[in-house]
Amino acid sequence: MAPSHRIRVGIDVGGTFTDAVAVDSGTLELVAQVKVPTSHHHEDGVAHGIVEALDRLLKDVGRAPEDVAFLAHGTTQATNALLEGDVAPVGLIGIGSGPGAVSTRRLARLAALELTPGKRFPLHYAHVTDPDDEEAVRAAADTVVRAGAEVLVASEPFSVDVPDGERAVAAAVRERGLPVTAAHEITSLYGLRKRTRTAVVNAAILPRMLATADLVDRSIAAAGVTAPLMVMRCDGGVMSLDEMRRRPLLTVLSGPAAGVAGALMQERVSEGVFLETGGTSTDISVVRRGKVAVRHATVLGRSSYLSALDVRTVGVGGGSLARIADGRVHAVGPRSAHIAGLPYACFADPDDLRDATLTTIAPLDGDAGDHAVLDAAGGRFALTLTCAANALGLVPDGDFAACDRAVARTALAPLAAALGTDVDGAARQLLDAGIKQVQDVTDQMIGDYRLDRDTAVLVGGGGGAASVTPHLAATTGLPGRIAAHNEVISPIGVALALVREQIERIVPGASQEQILAVRGEAEAAVVAQGADPGAVEVEVTVDPQTNTVRAVATGATELRTQDRSRRAGDDERLAAAAASLKTDPAHVRVLATTPAHTVYGTDLKRRLRRTRRPVRVLDADGVVRLHSADADVATTTVAEAPELLTRLVTAATSYGDGGVRAPALRLLLGSRIADLSGVLDTGPLLALARSELRARAADEPVVAVVEVRA
């Protein structure tokens, strides 16, 4: 595919710098990147830095504002506001009468939430018994506004089912001109306290986020960009600016999500662990079967209904300091060269390392005095993980963290002498001590999400990726690689991210129609935010224990549906499938094909047990997009699929003490893989399958991958 004149722009607003990248809309290749200081103290706030980064980017690539086909940004503003306690006072109007009002009045206790040490959540409570009594509602609003409230929230028990009361209160107080939120608009899950807590935290950051959103929107429009502005969500997708104005809480914890989106879209990770390593810490997250792992996040020390990336942070990064005691490196970090205010020894001029001697310090008051540093002719230098990785040759040429290997080895020589080993041994000790914490968390996440170690890969991102991922891969035996352009993987992820929406409903004994309605609502939501209807995928999960019906829709903007220029040949795809299946290519068969995917399989004969048939689905790039330890594969057409799927699903349904369990079903349709594995009941499963086939040509091929549940 020839390079396009149009570009996709991703901007990541960090605490110190704002990074921006331009990605070619046709080839999806990186064409430019810039870095500017984040403009926290400008009168326009971070919006100024976003516009400055965009302006410099367009000049660097020689493009006009109208050439921007897609523009999205990720920001830590919401997260920082909560961390720093910089939030707006919230007025909470509780609704209820009689015994039911007791639980509502208890919501006033949310004012005890701790924002920062010694600082409580600024919440003011008022109560109304009748939401239709406009005079009483206005009086309640007067009470909280006089107390200082700058944004209002209405909350009532069971508003998920009957939202009329919250809507009436919201309508009555909107005339004040303050932002107003109804709790059921933020989440539709049961649990009055958790639902209200999620809503009031959302409201607390609403005024600040609205102001920034308006500034960015006006600035982008004034710059001549006509593409709609999107914002990074905390679950790895993007949302429209209008949606962000309604639910700014979705941007909290979105920083790590941008990097995972980059791993998912640029690196095409199907199964594995993404490690984003900076100077001080490493964020660890999971991609399972081509999807990011999310869970309800903890906000202000309490569980919420905010679905965010499951990211676990370890205090080990490229700049983490070695710590020595009893003649060995016993730990690394969490203090880093950045915190200690010291330069990395491996980046020093060779002359500055003359006469270097090893000593130990306490980087900050109260720290242990076992942090290893060098005192040399040029001053004091930090011994870091990056120094060790460079000394062992683990940092690729041209990497953000690469240095002269000879200098790195010179820097580690005093440490080696103190440890009674050579430079390689000292470097390995340093890396082993640092990687241990990362490995513990990585192993835990692989177990938590039951990743298939046969196909799992470790992918490193961030400027410090080379200091962690290569050694971790060698230690665990898992394949590992550093992402292309790892130092800007986050803005690349923003530029390539898909529009995403999640709809959750608690529906006891949900019928097929109710499940399909939730699915349709999620699909309509991403289409309304600019996704191409033909590129929307919806994953539906029905949890019979909690009666939760969840639909996650992801959609590509129109230009994003173009695919990469590179295509793997038949032999390359076969070799990749064989490697994933851990067998000889001669033992691998092509089971089915579509224009976008090829299905490979083999037979594993087991003594006295049924032959197992593992399956791998590869895309045209040779990337494993789906894998199953044991599945049946069938090819049919859209017209004939309903009858065939009924037979396949019925035959593969299992019966046991845990009840009836339909098989995990996935359909290959056009360029998509429709994942229906989240539904356990046969009827709804087949209904969802029929909905996927709707509006498609009768003779279009369909491939079904059916996996019996254990």
C-alpha cells in the first residue's frame, strides 16, 4: 500500500512531557514524532501543549491541518486531579422516603473519603423525599450550592430500573447553570453506594475536565483540523469528546492504557504481557486472545464501577538504583537516578568516569544507605538497570536507552570488583535483582488470566524497555521483544486505538431479546461516536452468578479499516502456525480460509484418551489472532450457517454438576473474528450468532471455531 497523504495523530499528555506522533493513514507506519513540555502552568493548561505539539508535528511532516484524518489524545489530568486532591466540591442530592430513605441518607458519609492524606472529599449532602416537588428540589440545591458545591449529582435507590426520580431532580436544578449528573447515567449496575460513589467522583473532576475539553476543542478547530477529537479511555479504547464531557472519569488511569493499545494495534499482540518501563517503574498488563484485560478499578481506596485496564505497577525502571549489602546486589529500586538527582553512569563521558570508586548513599532522607553510586572525576553517577543492560549488550542499537557499551562496562567495573566477580557477573546480578519483582507480578498475571504459555509473548514498551524485557524473557523462557518505537508506544497507541464502549446491565434470567438489546446498545454507542458500522465488533458476556450482561463494542474509524501493506506468504504463515503449535510444519493442516484469516490445526494423539485438535487462526500478516487447545472447525455460508451452528453447538454443549454449558463459539466473518465465547446458554448464543450474520450476503463464507468447555 502506497503512503497516504493523510495522517492519524496521537498525543499523550504526561506529567513532564507531551509526546505526539503522526501515523500514515494507509500504511499505519510512524512518520514523525515530537516532544514538548507539558504546559501545566499555562493559562490554557495542558491544552496549550497539545496544540503546540500538533503544530510542530504538522510542520515536521509537511502536512496541512485538513490532512489529519484522526486525532486523539490521552491525558493524566483526571488521574492527577484525584492524586493531588484538586477536585470541585460536589453537591449530592439524595432521593427517597420512608424506610428506603435510610440508605440514601447514609450517602452523606461519602464526605469521609480521603482524597490525599488529611484532605477529605468535598461533598455536601441534601435530601428530598419527593423528586417531583420542584420547590423542595430547588431548596435542596440551594443548600448544597451555599455550602460551596460547584457540580451536582442526583442519586436514588433502584434508579437503574426506574430513573425517573433522578431525571426529575436533574431537570429541576439545571437552571442554575451548574453541571448536573444522574447516578444511573454513569453506571447501570446495582449497588447504591458504589454507584453513587462512582458518580460523585466523576462529578468532582467534571468542571476541570470540561474546561480543558472546551479549550482543546476550540484550539484544534482554530488550527483548521476538521477531524473529530477523540480522548483515550482507561480500558484501551478512545471515546468522542462529547462522551468525555459526560463521563470524564473514564480517562482516569488511562495513561497505561495507551501503551497497551500500542502493543495491541502496532505489535499485533494476541496473547501476552505488556511491560511499559519508564525510568522509575514498570506497568504490567495483559492481552488475552487479542483483548486487553480490564477490571473494576479502585478509586480513592474504594472499589468502583469504573472498568479500567488491569495494570500492576512495580517500582523498577530503567533508572532504578542498585542496592548492595554483604557483597551482593540484594535489591534494585524503588529509588531511581531521577529521584536521587543523579546522571546515569553509562551515559557519562569516559573522561568523567576516571578514578571512579564505588560508594553507597541514602538518596533521600529516611532511605536506606545501601544505594550504590560512583564517585568519579566528573562527579557522582548512578548505577542503574540501564547501565547493566547496556553492559551485557541487551540494548539494541538506536534504542532510546542505548549507549556506548564500553562506557557501560567501565561504569560497572568498580561494582564488579566489590562483588568479587567480572563485569558480566555484576551486570547479571543487578538485572536478576531488578527483574525478580517484575517476574513475580508477571507470573501472577499469567496465572490470573490463564494465559497460554505456548503462545504468550512478552512485549516491552517505554524508554526503559531494554532494561527489563530482554532479561525477563531469558529468565522466564518466554519469547520477548521490544516494541518498535518503544519510547513513543503510548502516543502510537492513542493514534491507532479503536472507539470503544462498554454497556453493563444486571438482568436476572436475561432473555435472548434482552441480551441482544444490550449488544445493540453498545454497537449503536460506538457508531454514534464515529465508528464505521461495518467495522464494529461486539463481545457479549453473560455472567449467570451475578446476572450481569456485558457488551463491549469496538469500532474502527473509516480510514482505520485499511490494513497494512505487508502480507506474509503461505510458507511464512505456516511456519508461524507450526511454531505456535510447537510441532513440525509437516504436521500442520490448513483447516479453513477467509480473505482475512487462515485456520491451521494439528492432531495430538494421547494414549488412552481422545485425540486433541489444537487450532490457530492467523491473519494476513502472519500474526496469531486466535488459538484454542482443542476445537472443531467448520466452513459454511451465511445462508446455511444457522442450521449448521445449531447442530454444532448442540453437539458440543456439556452437561454436569455446574449446569448446562454451551461451547465457546467464534465466527470468522470477512475481516472480523466474532467472539461469542462469553455466553454459556445455548439459546442466547445462537441468537447472537444469528445477529452477527444479519445483513450479510447469503453466499458469504463463514468459518466456525467450536471449543468444548472443560
